[in-house]
Amino acid sequence: MFENLEEVRRHYEELMLSLTRPELSNDIARYRKLIREQSELEPLYKTYLAFRKAEESERDALELLQKEKDPELLEMAKEELQNAKEEQSLLGEKLRLLLLPKDENDDKNIVMEIRGGAGGEEAALFAAELYRMYMSYAERRGFRTELVSFHETGLGGLKEVIFIVDGQGAYSRLKYESGVHRVQRVPETESGGRIHTSTATVAVMPEAGEVEVEIKPSDVRMEVFRSSGAGGQHINKTSSAVRLIHIPSGMVAECQEERSQLQNREKAMRLLRARLYEIESRKRHEESAAEKRSQLGTGERSEKIRTYNFPQGRVTDHRIKLSLYCLEEILGGDLDPLIDPLITAEQAEKLSRMEERI
């Protein structure tokens, strides 16, 4: 598994040398490309060097054990040998994880959609809670959020909300949230104290760049309309809201949260591009048997992934059979205790598939 790491080392050191060349200052695009590549390779490079150092320590300790007669030095050599083996084991595992195929979308921003599902007004109220949960999580991680579409119900629930999460690695953390989220609790409107089950659906799409998804101007029809909802007195006086219709696919994207038609068009185009990119990505995944077996990273919209049980204060992720009894903290945005085990489970599955092929 580590046979190509010497080539990685050489390539990284060549990159570092290239970055010192004065002529690179005249080519900003190439400089950014090299910096990005260097940043991606750095963890692998440093871990490999540490692994080689541990191997060298093991060889030195073995050599000392063969030559040395002094009992105290022999004891030190045995301890050094044990430490070197343990270090190699830890670094070897880290290298295996770093060598796993990386999701091409992991560093991207995301477009997230939350909709109330089965359960009427209670489902809409739950969708609003999920929205607040993701807003809090984004703030904890230092991600920036932008609202695209927001449709409230009369009681403060959400029929639908669409927003962008902008930040390094946003997709790598939140991609596991796609699917059906189920809530079990006694609704405020329930006089008999009976527990109801309602659902909300979450979709997480990587945001695609213009190079990845080319949309011809002739393929898009734009409609403008007056905005509705909480946006100030101006909002109903001008046709600033924008609806984009992608003629070849029939896909529709709209935005009415910004004050200007231009800003709304830009956000609607980002949403449209993300949806088209997701369709293409799913087609590619369906062609791969390995991707079919693992839904952790792709998250089918129809799949029930998680239950939030209020009477027990419990959150259960059904994909990895993990139950945590800290419902309030999770709804407050502390999602890492759920996300980290999902990442670990996906890495373990990828490792298993890689080892099967070796």
C-alpha cells in the first residue's frame, strides 16, 4: 500500500522547490494551483517522513541489541524498539487513511435543502428546528451561510428552506446529513399527550463551479416576480425575485431573499448548477458497484437516517446504529459526536474495499 510514497515525497519536494522560483510571481493562477496541491500533499508527506524515521529507529535499536552487552543499554534499546514499533503501527494506520480515495467534492461549499415531510405542521416545526441546528453547527465550524429560499408556515414552521454553507470542507462534514430525519415527541397541539412521529427531508449538494457545470444562456429561461415574506416594505413593490428554468432538464431554481434582481439571479444560478451537478454525480455513482454498497457518503433522500426521540432525549443514527442521549446539545448544533463516527465508519469501509483489491 505504501509502495508509491517515495514518489509522493519526491513530487512534494519538487513542488516546494517550484514555489521558491521568482518567475512564479508572474503567474498567479499557477501559483495558486501549486499551493493547493502542496497543501493537499503535506499531511501525507509529513506522516511518511515520520514513518520512515520510526523505521530507522527500529533498525538502530535492533543493531544495538545485537552488539551491546551492557544490561542498562540493552534495556534502553528494548524500550526504543518497542516505541518504534508502536509508532510505526500508529503512523501506518494514519497513512492508510491518507491514501484512501478522496471524495472530489469534500472541499466544496454546499447547497442544503430542508423540507417538512409527513406530519403536517409538526413536520414543518421539526424542519425549522433542523434548520436552526445546522445554522448553529455552521457557526461553530466557522462556515458562512447564505439564505436562498425560505417558506414559513403560520405557526413558525418551515415548508422549505434552501441555503448555502460556504467554508473549507463544508461538504466533507455535512454530506452525511442527506436523507429522512424522523422526530418522535408530543406535539404542542396534542392535548392527549400522545407521541407523534413526523419527518423532514434534508438534501446536501456540493456547489459546482462554472467549469464543472456549463449552462448555456440559451438553455435558461428567467422569470421575475414580486417577493413575498419578511423582507421589508420594498419587497412587494418591485419584481426582484427570480425564477430560473433550465429548459433541457425542466429543473427550476428560484431566489427572493435578496433586495436586487441581480443578486437573486446569481443565487438561483448557484442553486441550479448544484442541482444539475448532483444529478450527474448520482449517475456516476450508480455506475459504480462499490458506491452502491455504501450510502454513508451519498445519502439517499428517501433513506431514513436518523431519529430524534424527545421523551428519551435520544438521537439514533440508523446507518451506524449509534444512539446518543444528548438531544438538546445536538439540536443546539453539537453535531460532531454524530459526524465523526460516520466519517470513521466510511473510512473503515473504504479500507476494507481497498484491502480486498490488494
